[in-house]
Amino acid sequence: MSASRPATLIRADHRELASGVPALLQAMEGIVLSIETLELADYILSPQVAVERKTTADLAASILDRRLFAQVRQLGVCFERVVLIVEGQDLYGSHNLHPNAVRGALSFLAVLAGVSVLRSEGPEDTAQLLAIMARHAQHGLGYELSLHVKRRSPSPQMQMRYLVEDLPGIGPKMAESLLEAFGSLEGLFTADIEALQRVPGIGPKRARDIRNLVTRHYVKG
């Protein structure tokens, strides 16, 4: 094991052994694999990241019996990030499900359920993806990377709106409504939950999410 790279732990459900992916992970330098009986997920890469692996045939079957949607819903309650790896080269030919049903399910997961959907050619590709994702989840990139999009010379009004759009569940129209209601960033960021809820479209959950973010103590990590 390289002295410069810390070990990376991947927790795998014991039912994944038949897929061949765990054996491939065990052979990788720097990967520590723990085979367990996991109540949720096929792989857990960190306390925040869970992965469900499905072959293309498994995917179709789980769409038909709606098991897929129940699984990702449960995972979304327990983990901040849920990843679905679809394994197999033929997404539509390994089953009798209509391609549009598959496309619709994957679109729902990615767009509406917030699930990251990745494709894999086979077990070896899946193992490589899991190893890289686990390293990123546990150790980061190893260097600083700004995730904020730099916009060219925006006006102060646009800068204010961009900041508000970064709040949980806030889009451009709602950002404008909040700024109109409170008049300034200071007014918005110091508003309590009750004041936030007086803005049309801001319900209790969204108000709590905004308030929790603006009052959260920053911890470098």
C-alpha cells in the first residue's frame, strides 16, 4: 500500500459476492473491503454516500415491481448522496421492458429524486468506479477545488440573487421574491422562520432549511 495514500474502506453487502465486484475490490491496492449484512444499499462508501448496483436486467425487473423506487426512497432518508450504478452494455436489449419506461425511470431518479445514475460496462468497471468514488468520498481530491461558478462581472443585484439562489430549494423567481420581501441580504439572512414563511411559496420545511443553513457553524472539512 502506498505510504502517501490512506486506506479507503468500502462496506459491501454479502449478497454482492456473487457479482464478482467484491473480489475485484479486494484485489485493489489501498482498498479495505468489509463484507456485511447491510439493511440498505449494496455498498456504503462513507456515512454520507450509498450505492445501489443493478444489472440492466435487474433494473428492468425492479422498475416493473417498483422495488427500485422504494429502495432509493429509503436510501435518500438515510444518506445524503445516493448513487445508482447500472451495469451492463445493453441497457434495453436484456429485457422486454419498453425503452421509454427505462428512460423515464432513470430520468425520474436523476431529475426528481436527486439520485446520481452512472453506467458501468461490467463488474470490473463497477469496481473501479466504486474505488474512485470511495476515495473521493473519504479523502477528497487531494487538492482545493472551488465548486462555485464564477460569473463575469454581474451587477450587485444579480450577485445578491445568485447568493439567494444557492439557498436550499430556492430558484430564480423565489430568490427575487425573498429579496423583494426583505429588501437586502442582511434582512433575509437574519429573518426568523416565521418571517420566512410569510413569503408566498416558503413553507415550514423550506423556511427551516434556510434558517438552518444561514445559522450553521462552519467546520472546515
